[in-house]
Amino acid sequence: MLTISRDNVYRDKLRSYKIMIDGNCYDEIKCGEIKNINLDPGNHTIYLKIDWCRSNKIDFTISENETVEFECGNSMNECRFIVPIIYITFLKNKYLWIRKK
């Protein structure tokens, strides 16, 4: 099983992120939400997507009866608030983040 939790912050609060696993959209995650996704054992790749922007990609392996945990959120902190145009153009593949817990 895969568990993913999302930060509960103001930015993108009203928008869901698509959970992409092995190139397919498995579900969406809302602000402050925790999702559990059943996956077959083996090698997988996960990333998040919103509009034309996405997160980093992470390769991981899951075994039978194992739970792999991830957390995610938006990459723009307070310092980057004044330059969101850079994140939706040049840094569009770093607009979101995901990491293993």
C-alpha cells in the first residue's frame, strides 16, 4: 500500500493534485488530505501534477504487505511569492514536491 499526505497550506488550497503512478492518474489529493492507494508489488514511479506543472519523479519499490509513505506540497515558499511566474514557466517541473517519509 502507498500512503501520501499533503501539506495544509494556503497556496493551492482549493485545488487538487493528480497522483500519477507509472504514467497513470490513480487519484487526486486535496489540501490537508491523506490518501491510501493499493499497488501491486514491484517497481513504480510517482509524481504529482497540476495543470501543466508537476513535481519531481521518485522511483520506488513496494513489497507484499508493505506500506510506503510519501508527503507532498507546493514548492513556492514565502520568498518565492513574488515570482510565481518563474515557477509556472521555467520551473514548471518543480512547482510541486514529493518526498518519501
